[in-house]
Amino acid sequence: MKPVRVPDLRAMKERGEKITVLTAYDSTMGRLLDRAGIDVILVGDSAGMVVLGFDNTLPVTLEMMIHHTAAVNRGVKRALIVADMPFLTFQLSLEEAMRNAGRLIQEGGAAAVKIEGGRQIAETARRLVEIGIPVMGHLGLTPQSVHQLGGFRQQGRDSEAADRLVKDAELLEKSGVFAIVLESIPAELAARVTASLKIPTIGIGAGTQCDGQVLVVNDMLGLSDNAPPFAKHYAQLSEQVISAVRAYIEDVHSPQR
């Protein structure tokens, strides 16, 4: 099958074809998701929580993201790889944002980067696109702003916040982003944003009316202890791993003679 490219996602929206996205952080998971036919693999800074054991995404560095992105890239042949730009790698200056995004492409092997925020990062997104780096936006619950938002809670719940989010989405579209993740917002707001844009929306905890869906792979596979309530478990791998390890321990303690 031919590789998924950035323009393919807009064409999928135009055809009414849903876009499938999952996170991955290593070569093995990337290879398995790719083999299953996933459209987009997001190398998320969620690695900080689900792989590295941090309480949030803020401690994740650019070097960590390059490391994980390169690992995923080595296992993937078809899916479009998007890498998160972690906290303070794109907010300080346009020059630094361009340099850091370039490293995720050049050293990590990503095809695109994702940056969080609305109007305050629209100019950064525009400049990245201008130099040839595809950008995915991210609105709603933006985990890098967890302290400002007061925790991992739903956003856009009142009319003023909803209108601001719609405006931010339109500004990001004008800046040239090719898709926008909508996280933890009311389903009706996500539907409104999706209808107002020509670029696709990718929902997570934002209802079913988005053009695609993304989940953290560890949540989806039942490997997380604290998965968010909207994350459907398609497997219970934690229980299978524990059971397999216990069987191994039993074999070691009581070898067959």
C-alpha cells in the first residue's frame, strides 16, 4: 500500500472517509500499528506519562521526542508520522521553533509536527509551513497548559470559550495547518468546528462528529492504570501480560523434569 501523505488527509475529509490515528513510542508498536493499517501515528509527548512515568507532559524534552520518533520511524512503512513538539520548544521564538521542528523532521524522521495552542501560536505555525514543515494543530484540552487549565478537564463548556475555540481553529486553518486535534471538548462544539473547516479535525474525547479519532495506544490496549473515561479499551493487555509473567515465574520455580 502506498504511504499516507499530508494531502491525503484533506482528501479523506472531502470523501467523508474517517481518519484513524493512534500514538506510538517505539519501533515495535509502530510496526504493529502500521501493519494493522492505521493512517497516522502520533509520537506524542504523552510518552512522558505512559512510557516515562511522569505525572504530565511538561518534563518531556526535544531530545526525548527525537529519540522516540526515530524509533517509531524505523518500524513504519505506510502511516504518516507526526511528532509532538514538547513544552518550550516552540513558544520562545520563531527561530527556535523552526530549528526544533526541523530536528524532529531531520533527525527523528517525522513527516509533520504537532503544536498546542490557538491564536498565540498561529504565526509560529504559519512560519513552519512556509519553510516546508507540515503542522498539525491542537485545541481544547492542551496538556502542556495543564497547570493554567487547572487539571485535565473538559474545555469549551461555555459559549464564550466555545466561540474562542472556533475562532482559534479558523485562525490555525488560515495559518496553514493541515489538521487539528480537538481534545476533551463537548461533542456539539467539535461538530461545529469540524463543519466550519476545510481541513480535518481529529477528536479525542470530543464525540464522533470529528473527521477522525486519536487515542493513546496504551489506553486503547488496556495497558494504562489511569486511562481517561472516554478511552475505550479494545483489549486488556495488562491482565494478559501479568498472567503470562506469572506462568513464566511458575515454570522457573517448578521446572518440568
